[in-house]
Amino acid sequence: MRADSPEFLTATQASYDAIAEAYAAGFPDSLAGRPLERALLTAFVDLVRAPGASARPPVADIGSGPGYVAARLHGLGLPVFGVDVSPRMVALARRAHPELRFHVGSMTALDLPDETLGGIVALYSIIHVPDDHLPTVFAEFHRVLLPGAPVLLGFQSGDEDGHLRLTERFGSPISLDYYWRTPDTVATALTKAGLRIHARVLREPEGEEKHPRAFLLAHRPGPAGG
């Protein structure tokens, strides 16, 4: 992590490094029992392959954690790599999915050239980004996406925006901020960054979940604004 990185990135990295093994053991594949999320990933894949899309550019799983989302996208036939702020999470993802590429990085400053990605998936990763840094994240998404390329976001939601800081998880001390936001809040931020909303989905809490799950499909408009 760079010395001038925002404080929240340093805290997020340290927290996930501390809980990486327990997290990966507890959530080896959170999509296995989530048919709606799997269907949305399939829709994302279809949008990446839409007529007129560039010939098989890679897609990025931002906040890739243990790597199960990237692995599922790979299984659906997409060239994909993962990016995570936690070196320990990246090491675990590489071990679990040696056929895929994972590297340490931050969504606030992606180490990627302009207009090189065929799509971005970020499931439950913007939840650790403070409000004042969210425009920077979505501007980065816009920068690295090819025109017409889609982005799929998943995040905890609610009737209003909220914030919680956890100081312990899996028995380890951490300092990890969680932000839940309404779909309208996130959609507005995406639109201001130049991305166009394609669909909104809201799922009610299941099991031990405390908040609804929101999903937004958006895309970077093409040269004609489509």
C-alpha cells in the first residue's frame, strides 16, 4: 500500500489481512446458495458478449476476496482477473484458483490503462468506501471500461444511507467501516461519473442478513451515447 493511500484503504487492507483465512473458510463461495446473484452474473456475461462489443477483452472482479466470483466468471467463459486491497486475500485466491490472475490494488487508483476492460464486477466491495471517495471509484471505473462495457455492483442497502464500524470479526481485532446505501444514492453517483444505469434489483434479507441486497447494472455509453 502506498504511503499516501487514504486512511480507509490502509484500515481495510489491515482488517482483511487479519481475517483472510477465517473469511475464506467461512465464505468459500457465497454464490452457491444465491440463485439471483448467479443469474445477475449470467446477465452480466451476456452483456459483455453483446453484439458490437470488442473481441473478448478481459473483465475485472474488483474486491475479489477469496476469488470465487472471478472463478465463476471464468467458468462462464470470460477472460477475467481479480483485484483486491488485501495481499493476504490475493494470496488465498491465487492458491484456490491457480489458473486465474489476482493482484493487489485499489479501486480508487486502478493500475490499468484507459479503456481496456470489457466489464467490471464489484460485489460487496464498495461497502467499505466512504461517501467522499465514491466519486473517485466510479470515475476510475469509467476510465478503464471500454465504451459500451457493463459494470455490475452489489451492496447492502436500506431505506436510507447508514454507516457502521466493526472492531472485531472472526475473533480478530479490526477497524473496518461498512456503508449501506440506497440504490438511488449509488445510481446517482454512477450517473455523475458518466455511467448509464441499465437495471436495478433489490433482494430482501435472507438468513442472518440484516439489510436488503441491492444490485445495479450499468454501462459506459458508447461513442453515440448508447
